[in-house]
Amino acid sequence: IGMPAITSLLLVLLSLTLEPSRDAESQTNRRAISSKIAWITGGAAVMCLLFMTAILPIGSAQAALQRGDKLYRQGKVDQADAEYQRASTLDRYDADPWRRRAELAFTRVVADRFQSTASFQDAVKLLNEAAIRQPGNSHDDRKLGEWWMERHRVTRDGTAANEAVRSYERAWKNYPTSAILMAEYAIAF
């Protein structure tokens, strides 16, 4: 049973309606019990419908992510990006589609040897969107620090090194006990 509290509540309500009355032969009591059972059944049906409307967008988004992953493994990067974008639209609170889109954008930037600043900024924006959807997560800031360090290694841009330090610092503040983050922060600094 997925939701034991709700299930037990429904069972208690059902048992209260099925409590035998003193005058069991009475037609009025039978109608009252039938009415209560109908209300409980209707309430359970409404709860199921509400649950399905809540879970449907998440399931659709997860299916789009899986299709995107499959397309990416097949080398169909543009189609995979379209599926990831669809997933981000279906479930706007999930950070995973934004991360995957950011990874794809960054892969393109690395393949281009950081020639386009706008493309790199797009990848950073996508990763920042993922970080907004999962604020306490240090992984996004760490990944951003790695990206800025890679940009600094290739282009020797000083602002990229400064951004890497800021990103690692934000990641370290979210997860201050990580020795790996401390080391990467120290290297970037």
C-alpha cells in the first residue's frame, strides 16, 4: 500500500458506516448506510482522479526523459534535446531535463573549442535553471565550476577562472564537509 495513512483512514470511515444498527430491519437505516457508502466511494474516486492528475505530468516527463536518453545514445543529439525540452515543459519543477539540456549544450561548446561565448552562456543558463529547481544541491554549482575551469584552460580567460572560484565557493557552502569540493575550490582559487 503506497499511502498507508489515507488507506487506514478510508478503512476506518468504511467501518463506521458498516457499524450494525440497533434496528437493522429499518428501511431508513439501510438507506442511510447506502448513502454513506456512496459518499465514501465517490470521495475515493475523486481522490484517485486528483492523484492521477498530479502524477500524470511527472510520468509523461519521465517518459520524455527516457526517450531523450535513448535518442542521445543513438547519436541523435538534436532530437534528444527536443525530448529534454519537452520533459522540462511537462514537469516544470524537475531539474533533470534542464541538467541534460545543459550537458548537451556544454558538449557542443567543448566540441567547438569555446569559440562561441553565447553558446557557453546558454549552457550556463540551462544549468542555472536546474539549480533554481533544486536549490540546496551542490552538484550543479560544482559542475558549473568544472565548466568555467575548462573554459579557462582552453581560452585562458581570467573572468572564467573567477567564475569557477565563485561556483566552487557556492558548492562548498552547500556541502562544507566535502573534501573533494574543498580541494577543487582550492585548486580554482
